[in-house]
Amino acid sequence: MMSTDNLDPEFDTKIPDGDDRERNVCTRCGFIAYENPKVVTGSVATSPDGRILLCKRAIEPRKGFWTLPAGYMELGETVEQSARREAWEEARAELELDQVLALYSVPRISQVQVMFRARLMNPDTIAAGPESEDVSLVTWEDIPWTELAFPTVYWALNHFKEIEGETSFVPFSNPQDGV
């Protein structure tokens, strides 16, 4: 049997030829293991009567705080498939995606977030999935603003409100004061 000890990669951090930043480079073969931002997809989904779907987080970070159905994109998915899957996993929600609401860059945690405006197709059967303690359909006035999990949830809700009633719009990006 052949030993694989010499085949296991060993990485050093260095600036590869032709690059301008440090990367993890295999000392045996020169393979560069790039580390790139994670893509998060989510949605501001509304019921036919205009209430907004919120999920109370059952996991860290920010367990016990409210969020929109959202999460990390999986390999082999489109952003649309990912947003629908996350809504199902977190709230057993079936969505019809309308259009991209916003694209947020969050460099301090290496994320890019793609948020959709969506219609909730099964408002009477939503239920907490494994990553949610609770789910709720709330009116704008009943959004628990002080209990929102992340700044991007706040941004997406406010951007959603700005285009309420519009059939088409240019997707939003980070607010001027948000990074």
C-alpha cells in the first residue's frame, strides 16, 4: 500500500507571483487555496394581506432575535433556489420571488447578501423550522425593531418599505452610513 503522507498538502501563507495579497499556498504543488466571501440569500416575504414574515433565531449568532428568512448559499444552487430553500428551512414558507430587493456588502464578516422581494404562497401553514424558535407574520407597525438580529435585516425592511407598491425598481445597496 502506498503512503499518502507525502501527498497531503502543507500550506504556507505568502504572496503568490502575480498577486498582491497573502494567500494559503501549498508548499508541495503551488496550489492556491483562495478564501472568498460567503454569499447569503434571503427575502422580505409578504402574505397576501401585506404582513411580513419574520423568524426568531434558534441558533447563534443572535439566538432569540428576529430576522428575515436567509442563510448561506449552497454549492450548485442559484441565488433564487437558495432564497426559496432558506425560507422553507426556517419557516416552512413557500415563496414566489419577485425581484432582487438589495445587494449588501458586509466586508467585516466577508459576506455578500442578496435579498429578494417575495410573496408568501402558504401564509396559513408557515411553521418554525430547525433554525427558528418561532415565526410570525407582522404588520409594519409590529416589527420588533429593537429585537432585530442584524443590521442588514433593518436595511432590507426599510428598503422594502421605500418601494412598497412599486412594480419595478433598481435594487438597493448598503446605506451610506452602513458597512
